[in-house]
Amino acid sequence: MAFEITSGLLAVGAGADWTVQPAAGVQVIITEFGRKGGTQPSVGITNGTLDFAARVSTDPVRALKIFINNTNYLWMHNTDGAEQKLGYCGVFL
């Protein structure tokens, strides 16, 4: 069985958000996300108006899978006071 993967890296400014929105009709499971240095970002989903934090910066690091699509997509918030390098990887469903 072959899987098609997706991933991304971005330097996100202090207090800024980063969203990853698949094309219409595409579904993805985000299998991992993280940062290099700094505090853990808040991570969850958004529909462009409402945000849901599945894990906030003060939560202990734990395995977390997030299913996203064009309507409800990945949202990462840099809670650090400085720019952070954030990243994710996932699999197209």
C-alpha cells in the first residue's frame, strides 16, 4: 500500500498563527508537528473564524493526530516571544 505524504516548515513570528488548508475535496491526517527551540506552540483546527486548540502550549507533549480538510484545517499558534521554526507532516486520506 502506497501513501502520499505532505509536510511543511515555516519560520513563524512571535505570537503569529500559521494555517495549512488542503484543497477542496482533499482530506489529510496530520501525524506529527513540532518546533525547533522555544515553547511548544498551540495546535488545533480552525475554519477561518473559530479556532479549536487540541493542544495548548502548556500541555505535556503527547501523541496527537488531527484530521483536516478544506473546511476545518490545521492551525498552529506561536506562543513564544520570538520567531519559531514550526513544522508538520501528514498523510493524504
